[in-house]
Amino acid sequence: MKYSPFCKRFLSIVLLILLTTSFTYPTKRDIKIGSKKSIQIASASSSELDYLLEVMTYNIRHAKGLDGNVDLNRITTVIENSGADIVGLQEVDRFHIRSDMVDQIEDIADRLNMYWAFVPSLQFSFMEYGNAILSRFPIINTAMIDLENDIEDRSAILVEIETPLGLIEIINVHFGLTFEEKESQMKQIMLYIQNIEHPIILMGDFNMTSDNTLMQELTYTWQSSRTDSATVLSGLEIDYIFTNNGLLILDSWTIDSDASDHLPVMAEVSVTEMFEDSEYK
């Protein structure tokens, strides 16, 4: 007996309901790290001191474009054409029915031959939704930062990456919508990373503009990617890249694309002179 596409989709939904009981928030055991490459760590040579790191943050909205279609090919093409060395992705699906049950981060990483790491913010049985990191360089360690809140729990991903600029800590965040959420989550992030001495890149969807008091406090001690252009369909600039502990943003810009309701934000990162002779080099 042949089934119509509608019947097949209906049966799939029924099966998922039977297999699934409730939403759960993840634990550290749910961190996913993947790559077919062997990890080889090499310290930066003197010829690499002038290396410029291309960094991107991108809320991909599970690859749902402005036309309402889910198309991971468009997201992958944007990342590939950007030439980014390290990419922080938000709103990534893994095995979700709305995105054709694709493991989005592994699919992108395989096609671009990059290392990857993922932490979920929400899990529904085997379906996951969260934040991820792509890297052309080895990912040494990965951790999940629980961003607990009374309204909606979220998570951030922290990775250590061995780059031509030395070992760098990357934190990729996706903050909540209310001021109370963002205030709590910002405090949790700052407390988590306050003792990190390595160079740091903090990036993601902050869900707030630069005139927000929380963002103004952050820019007192962190350098911002400020592009002064909209990064989301609403016309606001809410996606940023920040650097600290000896990293310097030389330039930053957005990339035009209709692959998501957010635009990718790019930053060109190098080291400050004070770190060129440090132990991190």
C-alpha cells in the first residue's frame, strides 16, 4: 500500500509523540564533539605572529530562511564563502522534525572539513536545539555553561582552540528576551570566565542593542565588533563579537544573506603587541 506524503508525515509525528515524553534540559554528558581529523597541537611560530583570525557569529534559525524554507545548503554556502576560521552558531537543530531530522552541525562540519562542538539548550527525546562551534583548528576542550533562569533556561558553549595565535577560549552565547533574563545570564557568564587568563572571544546573539546598560558595562573592559548596521530582520544590531585578554579586533562587518532572519557578523582578530612575547605565543 502506498502512503501519501501527508500520511507519511502524520505517521512520523505520531511515532515521535509515542517515543517522547517531555522536554528536558541538558547535562554536561550531552556535550557533543565531533571530527574525523586527528588532533595535532602545534605552537605558533614566529612567522605566524602576523596571522589574522577570521571569526563569525551567526544565528541560523535552524536554517529557516526569509522565504520560510529550511535550507541548510544556504547556511553552509554563507560560511564557506566567508572564509571564517572559527564560527559560533546559535539556534542549531540536531535530528529535529522541523529541519528534516538532519544533524545540522555535523552536516555543515563534514562539508566544510571543520572541527565542531555542540551543546543543547533544549532536548526533546533525541531531538536537540542549541549552540555550536565550528573551527578550522583543533578544539581541545569543550564545556557547557548552564544559564539558569526562572523564565527559560539556556546554555552557552565554551571551547578551547589551538590557533596560529595560540590557545584561545571561545564562548558562544544566546541570551534570553527579557532584561531580567539577560542580566542574570550575563552575570553567570562573567562569573564563569572571570579567572580565565588565556585570550578570550565572547560572541553570539545577545538579544540587546549597544545602548543597553548591560552592553555598555561589557564594553568598558571588552572590545566590541560594532558594525553599526542591522544584524537581524527587525533592523536592530544584537549580534556581536567581543575580545579580551590580549586579542584585538581590527575590523568587523556583516554579510548580506537571506538564509536566516539574522545576518552573520564577521570580525578580523589579531593579538595586541603586549601579548606577542607572552607565554600564550
